[in-house]
Amino acid sequence: MSRFKRDYLHLSPPDIGDTEAAGIIRALRSGWVAPLGPEVDAFEREIAAFTGRAHAVALASGTAALHLAYKHAGVTAGSEVVVPTLTFGATAFPVEYLGAHPIFTDVDPESWTIDLELLADLLERRATSGRMPAAIVAVDLFGVPCNYSQLLPLAAEYGIPVIADAAEALGADCEARPAGSFGESAVLSFNGNKIITTSGGGMYLTDDADAAAKVRYWATQSREPQPWYEHVETGYNYRLSNLLAAVGRAQLERLPSFVVRRREIRALYTVLLSTLPAVTVMADPNWGESNAWLTTIQIDPEVHPNGPTRVRLALEEANIESRPIWKPMHQQPLFQGAKHELTGVADRAFRDGLCLPSGTKMTDEDVERVVEVLIRALA
Ligand SMILES: *Cc1c(COP(=O)(O)O)cnc(C)c1O
């Protein structure tokens, strides 16, 4: 039985067609079923070319890629990592895997990416008293790239590596450079609801050949070049399967059309919702163009108290999925007691925001139907 219900409009379901089916059959028939193989190599080359990176390492998930990226950046037990508080938990979990501690930092109201003034202030304070964080994680939230032309020089001033969590942002641009091209390393996700999917998978991106080799080595059980299994370091079983890489290659071919469609969907929501002054569709910041992975809205609580919940329940009633904005990490029971630097923006985004269905297979009529239900729910 399909997990995807008929006549139910999902938030961001996979868009899979004949090219993906042909890819997976090609991979199966080639005999390269054992984990690695030519599809993985080709997928890495194609993603590296697309993001303008020298090296790409295909991994089992975005979370695995973040884990090894943090590890390579020098995050160890007891160190601290700056993590934006408004993100998916997977950005923060690998900090815990390494025994390190997050410093949850608020986001800027325009883009919901890390607040650079707050970050500058934190780094300045730490430089005069206390320890510097081991790494800064920049999250391109909902596909909106961070302001890298300001973030990267700020981090460089203090010699702190930046890891870009671009899991949601493949296909986005920041000042005409692709998401995934920024930072000492960047991470992509090919989970089921991302803009392209391998059903599950991720990618580590870097321009540093040694870093790529090290991540590849860790991810392949830290196997030493010996005929027997020789181990000097702890290994991880984190590589992407050759079969899934074939799906990824077919999806990557279609990515440009996916980005066009997601942006069209967001533009249509923006036009249709412009009649409601208390509802705003998140737009692109002036430094970049998002891939419009998910269209997100904010509802003015003064005009529509409890608006996002009312809309979400009305949509559910109409067989339409929507989802609250990521619950900030500093509000999560898991991270009670973690350090944080807050302005209230993430809390307000969680309280007032909602993610609307944004899948590439949606028709314009689907978008109109979502907006009709939304308007009725707020009336
Ligand atoms: C999806 C996602 C991840 C994790 O990727 P997986 O492939 O699901 O492990 C990490 N960070 C962000 C911001 C994400 O949206």
C-alpha cells in the first residue's frame, strides 16, 4: 500500500518518473548492487559540477554528512558550535554525537537565516573573555541562502570554520553563486521531502581534497589500505548505495525544472494571498534567490489569534497537509539548558508561521484550493 494517500495533498512529496525508474534499472542490470559503484562516482561528479565544488562525497544522509563535516572541522568533546536555533533537529544532533555543545543563535526576521549582528556580538564577547566556538553552522533555511558575503569574512576574522547546512537549498543562489558552494564544507540532503530525493541520502561538499579524502575514509569504515581489515580510527558506515545514486542522477537532471516550478508555486501563493494584509508570504532576501523549497507564510497574531493552527486544522480537514515552522532548538526539551543568544525572531516564526504544500506536482488549481481553505479558515 502506498504511504501517499490518494487525493491528499502532501507538503513536499517526491516527484519520481520514468527517468528515475530507468536509472535504477540501469544500475541493477550493471551488477553494481554492492554499495559503491559507477553511479555513485558519477553522482558525485555531477553534484560537484552543479554546486561549483572541487569535491563531493555521497553519503547515506544529510545528518551523516553534517556529522563528518563537524568532525573534520575539529568539533570534539567539550567544544562549542554556533547553530541557528530555527532549524531542523538534524543540524544540531551531530553536535551531540561528538560530545560538543550547541550555542543556539537567533535568526534575522527577513530571511530566517542566522542573525549576523547577534553572531558578531557573540564572537566579539568571546574574543575578549572566554573560549571561541569550534565551528559556525549556517543553515539555508527553507531554501533561503544565508548572507555569505557578510558571514564568511566575519568568521574568517576569528579563524572559525563555517559549515553550510544547505540540506534544503539545492538550486538556490547567493549573489549568483550556487548554494552548497559556500563555507569550508557544505552539506546536502536527498531525503524524501527535499527538492531532489534518493529516498534517503546526502552529500558532503568541499574544495579541500584532503578533507574529501578524510570524510570518504571515515564514511567507509575507516578502512586502511591493507588486504585485511586494518583500523587506526573509528569508522562509520555512511556511504550512499549505488542504486540510490542512480535515482539521484535522474533527479538532478530534473532539478532546474523543479526549481522553476517551486518558484512559480510560491509566486502564485503570493499573488493569491495579497488580498489578505495580515498574511505574508516569505520572500527572498536582497542577497540571494531561494529554490522556494517550501512556501512559508506568517499570520499576524493581532489580526488572527491562533491563525496558523486554525489554518492547519482546516487544511487537514480538506485533505491538505501543512506544517508549523521548525520548532526552535532552544525550545526543545532535548536542549533544555543549552546556551542561547535570542532576539525573539525564531519564537515568533514558530508561533506565527506555517509551511504550505509546495510539491512540484501541484497544479495551479491545487494552490488555489489551498488558498481558498486558508481564507475561509481565517474569515
Ligand atoms: C533534512 C535536513 C537535514 C538532514 O538531512 P537527512 O538527509 O534527512 O539526514 C539537515 N538539516 C536540515 C536543515 C534539513 O532540512
